[in-house]
Amino acid sequence: MLTQSGTTVPGSDTAFLSESDPLSAFSDRSLLIVDDDKPFSTRLARAMESRGYEVHVAESVSEGVAAVENKAPAFAVIDMRLGDGNGLDVIARLKERRPEARGVILTGYGNIATAVTAVKLGAFDYLAKPADADEIHGTLMAQPGERADPPENPMSADRVRWEHIQRVYELCGRNVSETARRLNMHRRTLQRILAKRAPR
């Protein structure tokens, strides 16, 4: 990561890489993240930058396709469902422009079957949201046709639930009543969850 003055921040980006990290074998570490969930994409972009990727973020299918047309990245993490269409369109265009690119599709738990189509279009794999940076990095580094190694410390079921609630809360403009309605949850129950720290 570069500061505004152009100096490298110690402990970030390529400084994070070691010979044991498979990313160090890639000369091109460009990564395109396409996701319209801004809090999630911002956190993921920072986490992937700290692992050595050169990250560009797009928030729609049209922005994602434009980014691919401008410079097809070596890696891509793309949400299946976007406000203006389907993330599969971005994967398909990326594979046309750069067949060797490695892409991962992120999908909700209810869309796992549809995600298989992404693999047929050329995505390396798919992950159910909310996926963390370790899972995504591991999947991007997996060999073609191989599943990534399971994470050493995957999110607990409680943490997955908490992340989902937080995502819906942000999408509802941090409106507790609307979030509770959409989650079919009592408002007071939701308030108690939001007041607690994130579970491990």
C-alpha cells in the first residue's frame, strides 16, 4: 500500500509476502473486487492489500466489465448478485480477455447451485458469503481443479450469523426497525445483538 507521498507503509502489501506465500510467485498481483456491499468490499480490499495484492474495487457489473476492459486483472473476487445484474457477466468477460486469470464468485447460501455455473464459465471456485480474506486468498492460490485447504480458524456459526446481521443492518441504512423486519426478528433481540461485540 502506498501513502499519498508514495512511500511504502511497512508491514503492508509486498512487505507482507514471504517465500512461503504462493502469491510471491506471481509477478502480476492485480486483484479486482466487484461487490456493491461497500462496508464488506472496503474491509476485504484492505485485508487483501495487506496480503500483497494490488486492489481495484468496482461496485457494479458495468464498473467491473469496464475495469476488465481497461486492464484485465490476474485475480478477481466477484459477488454473484449485483444491483445492475449478475457477476457471472464479469467473470465471462474476464475469461475472454485473460483466460489464465483466477476468479472467485461470492454467493449467498441460497444460491450455491447457481454458483456452479460460475465454475463452468471459468471461475476457480465459489465461496458463500460472508467469506473472510484468508478463505478468499487460499482459494485464489489453489491449483486449478483443486479445492482450497480449509481455513485453520474458520468463522464460527455465531460469527457467520453476526456478519449476516451486520450486513443487512448496513444495507438498511442502520435502521434497527427495518433490519428487524427483514430478518424476521424481534427489535429488542436485534438491539441486544448489535450492542454486543462480534463473536469469535
